[in-house]
Amino acid sequence: MSDNAYDRGRLNLPFVGICTFGKSTYVADWDKIDADVAILGAPFDFGTQWRAGSRFGPRSIREASTLFAFGHGGAYDHEDDVTYLPADKVRIVDLGDADIVHTDTETSHANIEFGVRKILAAAALPVVLGGDHSVNIPCINAFDEDCAKNGPIHVVQFDAHLDFVDVRYGVRHGHGNPMRRAAEKGYVSGLTQLGIRNVSSTARDGYEDARAMSSDILSVRQIRKLGVEAVLARIPEAARYYVTIDIDGFDPSIAPGTGTPSHGGFIYYEVLELLAGLAKRGRIVGVDLVEVAPDYDHTGGTAILAAQVLMNLIGRIIHARGA
């Protein structure tokens, strides 16, 4: 290696080295989390009703995220005139994956919940990579003690589907149930469900119940008619938010790599502007992004979209906190 290369240090290009989210530090001991943000993989897709494959989502998102490994300088956004995620101020670590026991939903969910609890105990922001949307259930379960100390959370969901089924075919913890399970929690103050469209739930076991349990439901068309600021104004201000992003909330023209694509979805900037506004409106205390199934997208574009959304969201969350 030339002296010049040594002067620059390791180039650490996206296609070299061990793959962690954004090439962040890997922490194997979950009792030694010292970070602002901790990434946890939840490669579980047993809750899927149709096309499986989101168990490979965490790995594909991590691979894609190496494109956005910004290094010590962070990422400068000329539109905002802000440098997001400077490495000398923001500590992001990757904890690897929760242990998944094949065909065992209860144990697998318990392992995911355990990981999120460890992150919260370390006072870090949990960012969970799914996996199907059922992984949101253990994520929300993990917030009981945190909410007892710090107050309730308001769940903000980006999704094509309501996911508010109570029981279907005897299943209570599948990817059609998570928002119903969240709404049942005493420490969840309400839900904002954004992007919901097309036929996904009957009025009886979905929409009527959701509205009765303090959910505000908006389709993509309704959001476009209202505008970003009006939508944000409907979300409780100065609250603690948990954000759950199903990649099928985006239009399949930009996110085909998912098990249940639904046309008429969001484009990238619509979601980014809502997330950026949400980070300023209150405090985002937890995030999951789910349902990336890379085998249905040979371009890798869906995983890149997921990684880009998460990087931008994390940057805005930390910046809103003053870092």
C-alpha cells in the first residue's frame, strides 16, 4: 500500500469488510450497549399469510446501507443545510439479529422483545429491521417499563394495510394483527395509520374497531389532498412516537420487493417529509421497518429504499434532539 493510502486511512468502501448497518460498530454483548442508536435485526417471517421471504430483509437492508456509510464527516443535505449523523457526535451500533427459532413464534418474538428491552435499558434508540410486520408486536411489548417511567407512546404507521385484525384462523400474532395488539396496550395513547388503501380488512374486524380504539386512518389520496402540514397537525404534538414502516406503504413501482405489494402507494419524498416533520413535532423513541423481501426485487432497489429511509430518519431524529 502506498504512503498516500496510509495517510488517508482505510477506505472502507461499501463492498469490503463485514456488513453491519451503515458500517457501524458491531456489539455482540447486549449488556454493553453504549450508543445513541442501536440496530437490531428481526429476521422472522412466520407470520406471513401469502409470500414469505422477509426473513432475508435485515441482511439485505444492511447490505444496501453500506452505500450510506458516511464516515466521520456525516451526510450534508444542501436542502436543509444540515450535516446529519456526524460520527464524532452520533454513536450508532449494530447488535446483529435476535435469535429466531424456526416455526416457534412465541420464542422468536420473545427474543426480539428481549433485544429491544436491552436497547431501551441502555437509553438508546431501538431501530428494528424486519422481518414481517408481526415483529412489531414484541417491539411494542418491550416498551411497557419504559412507558411506565417516561409516559405513553403514540404509534405512527406507514403501510398499505390496516393490520388491525383481532384473530384470523386462530392467529393473534401474525402480520395482520400488530396494530390491534398495539392498540390494546394501556401505554399506547393512540395510532395514526398512514397510507392505508384498497381492500385489506372488513369494516367489522378492522376499520370500525380501529377508529373505536383511537386510530386516525388516512389513505395516500387523502394525505395528498390534505398536504404534509395538515396531516402532521392531526398527530398529537410533543408526544413520544413509535414509528413503524411497512415497505409496502410505498408504491410497488419503487418498492416491488415485498410480500404484499399494493398499488397507489407513497413515493419517497412524501414519506420523508412526514417523517422529518414528525421528528420535529415530538420525540421518536422507537422505529421498525418491515416486510422487505429481497427475492422479489432483482434490482435491490427496495432494500436501498429501506436503508435510505432509515438513514434519513435516524439523522433527523438525532438532529431534532440537538446532536
